[in-house]
Amino acid sequence: MSSRGIVVVAGGGGFIGGHLVARLLADGYHVSSVDIKPLDEWFQVHTGAENRVADLSSLAEARAAVAGADVVYNLAADMGGIGFIENFKAQCMLSVLINTHLLLASRAAGIQRYFYASSACIYPAGRQDSPEVVPLAEQMAYPAMPEDGYGWEKLFSERMCRHFTEDFALPTRVARFHNVYGPHGTWRGGREKAPAAICRKVAEAILLDNSTIDIWGDGLQTRSFMYIEDCVEGIVRIMNSDIDEPLNLGSSELVTIRQLVDIVSGIAGLQPNCRYQLDAPQGVRGRNSDNTLIRARLGWEPTTSLVDGLAETYAWVYKEVSDAYAARVGQCA
Ligand code: NAD
């Protein structure tokens, strides 16, 4: 990893992948960014990278994508926020083909190191049924009872990485991301996660002069949210480390969804009237990241405060929402 080699970022047209490509280019790598979406739907297209449209669930396309590369980061998955993963379980599980074929292709191509983006959704639901959470530590993953669909796929794919390391000597690194947010991600359409959805709802309330916003659940469920810059920094640190066991990569700043709404509202200068939708998807009752292991092994953990990260995120989402409204008004004029 000391010499700057050729890096493949699978899912480079997505939220985290797009930011990772920017970071790797800035660090001097030759980057090949690969995604199934047409280029005009990528969240970011970096001209310094080779940008390739391919379906990485196909073994042939995975082989073509990693040919000649030194390192692979797999951030490609068919996923979204809780509304998506509760309703599209089979679709989420089919991402197993992406990781399986990328691992097979990487082994055949002699890839030096492979990164897999796992998730806090691998942790057993029974440890997350109260808002007063015990933060999730890595060893709590077993005995396993992950989030149905998406979580099982992530846990299986983690183990696949482990066994490719043990059986085939392919070095792998695995991070369990806890809710990542920031600019250049999904903010509408059904795959968006809570921070982007709340930013959008607050922006719409301001633009439409209607201060009532809908919140999924009673708003007392707890979560931690990691800013994208911390996520990318953590990915790079974990990839360059000698840690071949899964590591939590998340913030440990725990908030209720009501507190998240308050922070966004404070940034936007709005006093919203919240309408709580008790029958909407809510996921687990409480979840936080135990960062003991990452602190001990890397001497680092995510530190960006929610107030700072959400200020950046809200500004970006507000512009997206107002541009979308302006375009719609232009079409009607
Ligand atoms: P994203 O949806 O923005 O990016 C994923 C990208 O993968 C998309 O651009 C999608 O088009 C691409 N993709 C899907 N199927 C593909 C295929 N067959 N071939 C090639 N590309 C394909 O999601 P993200 O938030 O950037 O997440 C990146 C990774 O991190 C995913 O594995 C996700 O499960 C994981 N993760 C994300 C979060 C989070 O909060 N965002 C939390 C936990 C884990």
C-alpha cells in the first residue's frame, strides 16, 4: 500500500463511493470508479478518475472491472434507508452477488487488499430494543440475529471476506458503518436516510411556507450519525491498517430523532410542527456505536459533531430542493 497503485472503487457513483474516489484521487491514486447506474445519475463524477458503468453482480463484469488493479474497495450495494430495507429484502440480499463476484475476481487478479462496507445492521435486533442503548461492540455480532434481509447479507458477506483471507490469502478489511450522512447522497425517492430526509422536509417546509413536517415513529428512537468526511477518513485508516477483523466505523454521539429534527430546525431557523407517523418504518429502537476497539487499534474515531455535519448537509439539501422547485416552476411557466 505504500506505492500509489491502481484502485477500484465499486459503487463509485453512490454517496460514500463518490466521496472516497475524491479522497483517493487527492491522495495520488489512479482510481477506477465503477457503478451500475448511468453516468448522469452518479452523485459525483470525478474527471480525474476512470468512470465505468458495469453491473458488478456479474462475474464477467467484476473480472473486467478489477483487471490490472492493486486494491479494491467494495461500496456497491442495492440499499437505502429503513423504508427501503424493510420493503425490499430480497433485493438487498441480492447484493451478495456483488461481493461474491468481486471477491472471486479479486482473488483471480491477485488483488493486494480488499475492503468491504458492512453495516451496523448486522447486530442482533434483541440488543437494540430500547432507546437507552448499550453501545454495540464488535463481539456482540454473535450469536447472530441481524436485520432481516439487508443485515443477513452484510453478515454473510463479512464472513465471506474472512474466509477468503483464511483460505485464499486475499487480505481483506471490513468496516461496519453506522448511519452515514452528508452532501451528495440520496435525499428523495425512497432510499434516503433520516438526516437527508429531515433536511429535505425542513427545506420544503420553508420553501412552501408550511411548517408541519412528518416524522417516522414517535421520534424517541435513538441513533448515532457519522459525517461523511469521518467515514472516508476511517475507511482509509482501516484499509491501511493491519486489522483483518470487522471494526465499527461510526459516531458515538447518540441522539433521539426528535433531537436530530431540533438540530436541523435550529440550523434552518424554523419552528416545525412535527406530526409523528407511528405506523411508518422505524427500525430498531436504539443503536449506538461502541468505539472502544477502533480507538484502541487505530488511536482514532469519528469526531465531527452533528451540529457541524448537519450544517453542511442542510445547506446542500436546501439547494437541491430549491433547484428542483425552480426547475418545476420553470417547466410550468
Ligand atoms: P449508495 O446507494 O449511495 O451507493 C451504492 C452504489 O452501489 C449505488 O450508486 C448503486 O448504483 C451501486 N450499485 C448497486 N448495485 C450495483 C451493481 N450490481 N454493480 C455496480 N454498482 C452497483 O449507498 P452508500 O450510502 O454510498 O453506501 C455504500 C456502502 O456502504 C453500501 O454497501 C452500504 O450498504 C454501506 N452502508 C452505508 C450506510 C449509510 O449510512 N450510507 C450504512 C451502513 C452501510
